[in-house]
Amino acid sequence: KKLILVFLYCLSGHPTLPCNVLKFKSTTIMLDCALDTTSVLNYLPLPLVHSPRLSKLPGWISKDGTINLEKELKECAGRLFVDSQPEFCLPEKELLDLSTIDVILISNYHCMMALPYITEHTGFTGTVYATEPTLQIGRLLMEELVKFMERVPKAQSATCWKNKEIQRMLPGPLKDAVEVWTWKRCYSMQEVNSALSKVQLVGYSQKVELFGAVQISPLSSGYSLGSSNWIIQSHHEKVSYVSGSSLLTTHPQPMDQSSLKNSDVLILTGLTQMPTANPDGMLGEFCSNLAMTIRAGGNVLVPCYSSGVIYDLLECLYQFIDSANLGTTPFYFISPVANSSLEFSQIFAEWLCHNKQTKVYLPEPPFPHAELIQTNKLKHYPSIHGDFSSDFKQPCVVFTGHPSLRFGDVVHFMELWGKSNLNTIIFTEPDFSYLDALAPYQPLAMKCVYCPIDTRLNFHQVSKLLKEVQPLHVVCPDQYTQPPPSQSHRSDLMLELQPPPMPYRRCSVLNLPFRRCYERVYILPELANSLVPSELKPGVSVANVSAILHSKDNKHTLQVTPAPPSKKRKRVVEEPPVGGAPKPLLSGAVPLEPFLATLQKHGITEVKVEETTDGHILHLQAEDTLIQLEEDGTHIVCDNNEPLRTTIRDLVLRFLQKL
Amino acid sequence: MEGECFTLLPRVCAVLAAGSSLPDDTSLEKLLDWFSELTTAGVSLVKDCPCLLEFTSTVVNSATSDPCILSFTLKLVGLLASSEDGFIVLQESSVLDLVFNPGHWEKAGHWEDPCVRIGWIQGLRSLLQHTKALCFFVQAGKQCKWRPHESEEHLQHGLIEPLLQLQTDTSLFVASAASQILAHILIFYQPSPSLTHNSMEKNEAADKSTNPSTTDDGRCPFKAETDQSFTTVVMLISEHLKNSLVSGGDAKLHHAQQSLRLLVLLLTRLRPPLRDSLLHAVTDALEELLMTDLTPPLMDVILAAHSSSSSDVRIHRLVSSLLSTKKPTDLLHAAAAFLRRGLHDDVHTAQCARAILLPLHIVTGQLFLDMDPADEDLCSMAAQLQNKSSCISIICTCLTNSPLITVLDPSFLPCSLDVIISSILLMLRLCSGDTLSVSSGCSGAVRNVIGSSKVKKCALEALMSVSSSPGAKAEVIKVFTLLLKYLDDPDSDPTVFHKSYQVLVRWISVCRDPSSIPDQLKQDLLGVVRKRVCDVRWEVRDSTVEFLGRLAAVKVHHTTDTEAQSACEVLPGGSSSITPVLEEALLDPESYVRASAISALAQTQAPGWQQGAALTQERSEFVVRLLDVLSEDTEGFPRRAVVQYFISWFSSSASRSSLLRRSVRSVLSRGSADLDWEVKVHTLELAKLLLDEALSAHSSSTKELGAQCVHPYAVIPQPVYTPHTHTENGEEDTAALLETLVEEGVVSVLLSGLVDCDRPVALKACRLLIVLREALCPPSHTDLGTDRETVAKVSFLLPKSGWALEIIKILKTKNKAEEENAATLRSSNCIDELKLGEGYNKGWDGVSGAGCERMSVCELLSNLGLDERVKILNQSSDHVQNSPLSLLQDILSAGGAHTQPNTQLMQEVIVDCY
């Protein structure tokens, strides 16, 4: 029996972009490796073609004229933006030595975007575990990100503004940006390939042993193609990692809830970022705004990721197009990875929900966007250059990235359509504040509609889930333990659990509470055969075991002690300990009243009995001796009177049973 | 048919008495219904159907009768004895004593069966229709021992005691029937007020009592000989109620509950002296019961007592105790019931208003009730509101009943009306998750209502009903803002959208001055409407389109002296901004939406029609589009809406444009050929309008404009149509009119409708054809010489295909029948006379080829047998299957099959089935 210490190091403060490290039973496991891209909102957009508007923005000079950052910072509609290649906020690197990480578990393709920064620059030598769709779509998203950045290279790299003294003097939100010195430019394709070469593929419910100490297993989380929650367990302890899960019936396989039962600790991240926006309602809103704009002769721009919700949007539109008389309206999907994304989604049949899986056997493409492409209603292009420019017809609907509106083809459409109030931009990705995203495009005439579609668990669903799976302890980001700041009265938008969840923030180190602290030890059959159990009480038998404990790869085995060497042989250098005849074991309890009576018979009369939490203390006043009678031990404290101690010991032994 | 039935009845009785199987388990009930109908119609069953008497005595004396047959017999005996004559016959044959002696049934071992007990009760209920029956009811026990093991003293009050015992029967049906009959006895035999109060009335009543057995209100007149019996019954029932209204174990509670239900029946129907004495007997018991769990049924009793004797101090005290209950939900329901009944008094009305508003006070945190935070009622209600399910139900009860408060005299109100309106608004805000304005003390309750569609709907309903209360106008802007938020909320349930639109229309009509609404709100409303007609859910699109139609129909006045204006003006651009939205909705894939769009467009265009505005090019194109919908739309709803559109246009337009005339003709021909019977009925409605127009013109010309009181398009009473005058000019007019109706296609529509396979279509067409015939065609037997000929010459071209063949078939059949009946009549046959073609002369056998037949309209109408046809069509389609004759035949055949089973036949049937 030994006490197990389990630590959780929290390297990201963003609740839906998690990066935590779990130290559990001599393994160091990184749970997700998400990249906080919200930092790019502080940068100017990267236009695909020269933008006179952006190039004419005034530079920033402090009011007293002492600081001149004209080249680095530009002012637009009353806000400051960094004119440089956008940079990302990385997970915390200083909290622990990242080279000691044994494995990285990825829960979905949105939570692996920081992988190259960890695997390529920290001395990481371990393995990354992810499902196949996570790897493939993650690769697409990384590739897209790299292409967006590399397509519009900016020689300039702004660093002066990061100077603490200078940053302090800047207006918000630049002033309040945290950890700006750790922000990094985007990685290269080479780094992506190297990072992804370390990924080992796993399937749902597949059990992977880590050093014999723990077993990890991914479970379907229902959020996106191949998205998973993880079970990390030893023989006696179980940690569940729930990240980005959904109970809604969308395209992925449904969430596996039952396997999360009986967890000692459940680490809960990736709940919906929009607890008050119901995805169904938002999807409806998306469709009606889209139809309304097209009917009025305007264009619709949907800034989105090239995988994920877009599949559901296209499916919804597939049904809606005819009912809204949009049959002649062209739908364009523009992304360097558009083709791959649409095709990949059709081939991961085993990772899809039941309905879509059955379609594969018909055989039919699981997603209806195949039909949209076939009928020319949906067209996809790698970029606005090339074929697109010749096919382009208005009014139309364009799906393109990046949802931050700072890079990607979307920047072009913002410049193109922003001036007309007939056009509408519909935000569907919940990761970025739409007002911040639009800030460098102000003043803007086009209509803006915010329909964030976040299918991840909401507070109501998570409360129900936790009631069902009943973990002993829940660990979650600090943000989930109080209502959102903008809706401080909404007590329904927080986790209320008993016992209360353990909150964490960026850089927190939590000692996870484990009640059980046992280790599994195997007994070899020969040794087991030699045991002679004797029944202590009905159903409980005990036996003495003399053996050698052999520990290897975190597995412990009791082996038979070799026979004592014959006298004739030479002493071996490493002689195993010789087990002498075992002393008899005692069991039973010492009943207070009969014991006092026995003491009295032996002339010990002055006994003061004191009740303690564990038993009793008998103070033999005349003899100045203490007898502690406890549930699991008896102590006789008797100074310099060995005969008395022996007598008392013998009296105690009378009440106990020898095994 | 009745005679035929009576012939079959003896055999039916024999089958029933033999215990043969029945066609189905409702046969006996149907048979009883028929007997009841006969009795009500004045047939004396005892005299006309002696076999029934024989049947009853056979069954009653048989030891092996089936309980169902027994039950039927008990009910039948009651029915036979419901008339005094029948009663005497049955009593003389001593069947009555035997049948209503429970001891007899107990001895025979049948009393345990609830269907026998209920038969006994219902038999008694039928029997107790005259004074002799009451005497029998009270005396019966004295003459026969109904329970041999019971002592004499228990038998001294006739059948009342077993009846009272049945009131607590284990079968709920029996118990309920017993309560009903107890109530019937007291209500039916209670002394008429005329005899006790007013001497004038007393004389009138005395006059009446000499003739019929009941008074005008269907109750038994009070007669001296029943006095004693009735007093005994009253005494026993009062005593029974008093003793049963006690708390205790489950059995006692059940008993008390039954008695409370009976009391409610009695208190609402009894008249003062009897009601007061009954109340007096039970008041103490009711007071004691208030301490138990019986509040809901008790509440009905107390409130019923209060409504009848509000001045009684003891009743007043009971109401006070009821409204002091410590159970929040009971208090709320009691207060609501009190106000719903329209009861008002100085003390309790205000108390009820507070009780109803209490949940609103707590949840909204508005604290408008001026209550101590430690108040016991407040605390217990707040505790109840913490629980989700009870919270929703309490809030809904509170909101549903809050309109009751707004109509009260302001002196009863604990706060001003505008506070109540703003609390309802606040509740609606809370439901949509806006919790910023709420104090923290009730967060648990607030949490329960967030997102609840049920609460939202109740609150919207409440908001709608308070729109007419004084002070509502001041809240219009707030209401608008909130409703716009609701309509913009993507998570709202479609039913909430629908309700929100309804409330908005109501408040717009309250507002009266659309210019007082800020432009931004108007703009927002238009934006929301444009968005919602594109909604994914068809229900929302439909509600939106429907809203636009209603908006167009609502009239608002800027000021009292200005002309009414359509509420569409509340939208920027008025009706011109909504027409494109509605026209777009015509292409909606959901047929309901297309139909609503057509109706809404009719409403938006109605003002133009009324003012006789000139038709624009777009409007003409739109009419063509609608006609296309009528011929091409695959769903019935839009097609029905199109016909209704033209009905509205035709009936409200000030002038008959050529487009309207042309379109109506087109609608008539397309609508009558539709597959949907409702489209056809609507088309006939349109035909009726044309007919009305023509006939009213005709009647006004023939009556020299004497019918100015008749609205040109109102349904004109039948007599106006009759051709009173037959002047030469009048006849020419009539002929011209008929000619027009033929040309417009009205006659053709009516004739095709007549032979339609859907009964409602055929019925309507038949009625209209009769109207046409009565109004324009002179009866053939009148000798009107040339006049008649002028009208009769108006002919109609009957095609030799489709429905026309059916018409020809009718004519042929009728003609054949006439030929057979009287050869002399052939000379007067219209077709002969008018020499309408060779077809007829060949006996119509050759009528199948192409071409048309020209026929005289009037002769055609008089030869179609419209009067017989309308009689047949008036009967429901299952009248043959449901006739008593069919029932009797069924019983006989089922009995026959049972008694003489043809195993081989049955075997064949079974084999066939499989």
C-alpha cells in the first residue's frame, strides 16, 4: 500500500483550447496540444492582393511623441493593429520540462495545432496518439494554416511593441495581451510533417499500454470526425479526460458515455463556448439569413474552418436550398484543402454516425455534399486565383477561411463585399469574437450576422452526464465554475457539483485527489500453491507469504524464494534473503471489559480508561504505564519495567488468535 | 320502418332472453337508446311492445341470466316505468318490486357484479320521473326485505339506503352513478319556488300541474302526496352527507370525496330553502374537513356554497379558512377558482388577487405586493418555486389567471395595473435568459423558468389579455421591443413564435397610432419578418405569413376623426413592403405556407377592392398566377385558398371588373373539376355568391327595389326567391338572369356538384339548385302560358361526358320510373316536349358519343328529383348501418349464428380469413 501522487500541470488557460500534462504512475502524459490563435486578432489582415485601404492606414506614435512605432503598429477605426506576420500564443513551456513528456494524447483535430511547437522544439522524444481522421484532418488544417501564411509572406517581424515598457503604454487590447514574448510565428510544412510523423494511430476503445504502468484508451466523443475522449487507467485508478464532446446527432459517431463511469477523476474541458446559443437555432438562423440576403440580391460570406461544422452546414443547406428557392444560387468553398476535406469526409465511414455508415453500404456517399458537387450547386477551389475567377457569379455564397478574418481568401472577400449593405457575412465559428474579427474592416456596410454553431456539451448536458457517470472528482477550467462575466446572474451557466469541481487556470499545478492507493501484485502459481490460508472470519482467510518481490516495467510479481544453499556450496555473491520460519500472526480484537477484568485479576486495579477516536487508552496509574488499544494495533508503553511489559503482553495475547 | 322493427322485436327479445351472443358489446346500449328515443317521441312501449314485458319477467325470474342482459333488463324496466302508465302496468305485474329489490339480486348472486349494480342505478334513474316513482322509491323497502340479514329498522326508508351505500361502492362508475341519481332526486323533486314564495306564481304553477307531469324547466311539479316522501329522502341524504364528511383513513377519505362531489352537484342546482337547509347540515363537517388533504374537491364545494349564499357568515368563514391554507399550490388554485367564478367581496377578492400575484412577485423580484420578507406564505411559495416541476406549474397558473385580476375594480388590486403588465414583461424577459434586472434572492426560481416554452406561452397569453386594460397603451413600446426580441430569438419554439405574432397583432390594434412607434422598431420588425419567412421551420414561415395577413386585416385609427387604416402601416413602406414577401411565399415548398400566403395577399388587397381601385398590370399578372396555382398546385390547401381569395375579392369588391368576371368563370370551371372536395365546396360557395347576386338583383327588380334592407351579398331568405310576379318584363328578366347564370358557368358547377361522390359537395349543390329552381323556374303545374315558356326556353348545353353522363343517368332512371308508373305522364316529359335530341327517344342508350345535348334548365331542374335527393343527402352516410332495423337484424343474425352454428360455413370463413 503506497500513496499515489497524481499531478496535473495546466499549460493553457483557454477552456476550449486545452493543453494539460498529467503525471500519473511514473508516466507523463500531455492531454491535447491546442494552439490559441486568438492572438492573431491583434494583427492586420494579410490581403491576397494589394489593399490600398490597409496600406494607407496611419502608423502609431505615442501622444508625447517619444515612442514611434509607425512601422509596426497601424491604427484602424480607433484600434491599433500590429502590422506583421500574425503570431500565435503557445502553451506554457516553463512550467515543466516538456522533454520529459512520454506521450501526447490528441482529442480532436482542433486541439493539435500546437503540436510542431512541442514535438520539434522541446526535445520531445515520445509518441503522439490520435485517431486517423484526427491526424488527416489535423494535417489539412495545419497545411492550410501554413499555406495561408506562406502565400502572403511578410518580411517584417514586429517585436518592438512587445517590449514591456512600450506595451504598457499602448491602448487596449494590445496593452492587455498576455505572454506576448512567447508568441510565435507559424511553423513550416517541414515541421508539420516531422511532428505528424510521431503520431501513432489508435482506434476507439483500443487499449494501449504505457510502460506497463497505465493503459490509455480513446472513446468516441461525438464532436467531430475521429474526436475522442481518453481513459487513462491503472489497475486501481481511473482518470477520464473529456474534451470537446457532443451529444447532438451530427455526422460523427455518438459519444461513448458509459465507459466514463467509475472514474476517480474526470478532467473536463472543451464545453460549448456559446452556452446560450442552441446549435439547432443557430443553424436555422444561418439558413434564414442566407436566404434573406440572396433573395435581396446580395452575397453571403461564411468565414469558416475547412472541416467540421462546414459539413453540417452543407448538409443543412442541401435540404434548405430547394425549400428557399436557392436552386440557382452558386455555393463556393474556397480553401487550399477544400477538395481533400470534402473527399476525406466521405471516406472515414467507420467514424461516422450510424445513419451515414449505413449509406456507405447502399452504396451512397455518406454526406450529401457529394450530390451538391455533382449537380454543380457547390463548387470548390484551392484559392480565388485560377478557375474561380472565371466561374465566379453573383449573387453567391462563399465558404472560406480563416474565421479570424486575418489571413486566407476571406480577406479578399471582405475587401470586395464589405462596402455594400446588400451583402452579409455570417459567422458560424465560435472561436473568435466577431466584433474583434471585423475591427480592421471598419467602417463596414455589409450586414453581419453572428450564428456561432458550437455543438459541444452545454452546462445542462454536462450536469446530466456527470450525474450519470458519477466521477469522484471533477477538474475543470476556472471559467466553468462561475457564470460568464457578461451574464453574471445566469447561475445555470456554470458547473454546480458536489463535491465542488477543482478549478485550474494557466500555469496551475493540481495535486489530484486519489482515495485509493493500492498496487496490483501478481503471485506466481507455484507460490500460490504453497500458501495455506486459514479462515479469520467467514469469507476472510489469510496466509503467510514469504516471497521475493520482483518489479519490472511497473509490474510487480511475487516469486518463490529459492531454497537455502547447501552448506557445501560456496556463498553466492548476491544471496537472496533467507526467510526464516515466519512468526505467527495475531488477529482479533481486545475487548475492553474482559481485558480490564483480567488486569484486575493480575493485581492491576488502578486503570483509567480514556476513549479515543480509534479505540481506548488505558492508563495504569500505579505502574505509570499506557496501553493503547486500537483497531489495527496495540501498544504497551512501559519504561524500564520489562517484566510488567511481558506480563501485559501475555495478557493481551490471550485475547488474540494465532494464525 | 318502425312497424318492421316492432315485428322483429319479439324475436329479438327471445334471442336476448336465450342469452345468445351479441354482434358487439354496444348493441344493448344502442337498443336502449332506440327505446329511449321511442319513449321521448311518445310511444308507449308497454302498450305497443308487449313482448318487452314478457322479456323482462323471463329474465328477472331466470336464475342463469347473463349479468349484461340483467343490467340491460334493469335499465329497460326503468325506462318502461318512466311513464306513469307504464309504471302502473309494471307495478301491477309486480315486476317492479322484484327488479328493484337488491335483496333479490344478492340472493341470486348477481349483486357482486358491478354491471348489475349500475343497471339497477340507471334503471332507478329512468324510473324516477314522476311522483309515483318517488313514493315507490321510498316505500319499496317497507314492502320487501331487500337484505334478509338486516333488521327491520334499516329497511324503513325504501331504496334510499342501498343507494346511499352504493355511493361509496368500490367501482368508481357505480359510485359516480349513485351520486348522480342522488343529485337527480333532490333536484328533480325539489319544491318549485312558485309554491313556496309567491302566491301569484303559485296559482300559475297549480295550473300547470294539472296538465303535464313536469314544469317548463323539466322538473317535477311539487305535489302534496310526494311531500312526505321527499322530506324523508332529504333528511336521509343530508344525514348521510353530514356523516360521510369526516376525515380519517383512505376509505373515509374516498367516501368524503364522493360526498363532496355530490355536494357540488347539489349546491349548484338546488334552490334556496332546500339548498340552505342542506348547507346548514354540512357546514360544521366542512369546517372540520378543511384541516385535511381534501382541499381541491372541498374548494369546489365551498365556492359553490359561496356563490349561492354569499351573505351567510358561516360560509364566509369557510371561504376565509380556504384562502388561509398554508399549501401554496392549493392557495393559488383556490384563489384562481374564486376569481374565475366571478365571486367578489370586500375581503376575499383582494386576498385572492394577492395570492395569484405572489409567484410573480417572487420570481420577478419586483416586490410589488408590500410583503414582509419573512411572511409565511411568501416563504413557503418561494420554497415551492425552487422545485422545477412545481415552479413551472405554479407560474403558469399564476400567469393564466392574472387576466382575472386586471378586470377587477382597482380598489381590490394590491398594485397598479401597469406594475402587473411590467411584471409579465419581466417574466418574459426572464424566460429568454435576461436575468440582469432580477434580484439575487430568487435565482433558483429564475433558473427554472429560463427557456421554458410553457411559461413563455402562458406569459404571452397573459400579455395578450392585458392589452385591453387601462394603462396598456403606455407600455406599447416596451411590449413591442420585447416581442421583437422573441421573434428574433432563433431558439424560440414555433408555437412561441405563433403566440408572439398573435400578441403583436393585438397590441398593434391597441396602439391605434402606428406613428407613435419609433422608426427603428418598425424597421426591426420588417427585418425580423423578412428573416422569418425564410426560416427553416415551415411552422415559423407559416406563422409569419399569417401574421402579415392579420396585420393587413387589422384597422387602426390615427385619431378619432381620421379614416381607419390598415395596421400594415406599422411596417416601413406599408403593405407595399409586405406584398413581395408574400409573393415569394407563394413559391414555398410547404403547402400550408403557400395557402397562408394566398390568404394574406387577399387580406392586403381587400382595401383596394373595397375602394374600387384600378387594377395594375402586376395585379392582373398575379391573378393569372393564382389561377395557375388552382390548376397546377399538387396540394389541396393552396387551391382552397385560391378559391377563397376569389370569394373575398368577389364579395368585397365595389365594382365587377372584367378581369374579376373572367377569373371567376375560370375558377368555377377549374374548381369544380378539382379532386379535393373542399375546393369543390368552396367553388360552390363562390357559385352561391354569383347566384345571390343574380337573385338579389332579380328580386329587387321584381319587387321594385323593395328589398333595400337586404345586403347585396347577404344570404337572402328563401321567400324572396319565389317568382311572385310574372309580368312579361319580369319573365324576360328572369330568363336573362338564368341565361347569365348558365353563361357564367354557375349552373354547370351546380350540376356537376350534384353528382359528386362527396356528400358535402352534393348536398350543397343540391340545396343551391333547389334555391335556383324555386327562384327562377315556375312550377310546371302552373299554367303560365307564354311567360313560362320564356324562362323554360333558357337552355343548357349538357356535354356527353364526365359528370354530365351521371345527370343523364338520373334523368333516364327517373323517366323510366315515370314510364312504368303512368304512361300518360310521358306526354308532359320535358325532354319529349322540347324535342331535345334523338338520344332521349332512343331511351338514352346511345348517349356515349361525343357532342352535347341542349336542355331546358328549368325542366332539367324539375326532373332531377332534387327534393328527394336533398333528403337522402341530409342523412349521414352510415344511416343505413345505424338504423334500429339494422341493429335488430344484427342481433337476430348473431343470435341465429350462435343457436344454429353452421360449422362448415364458419370453417370456410376462417380459412378465407387466413
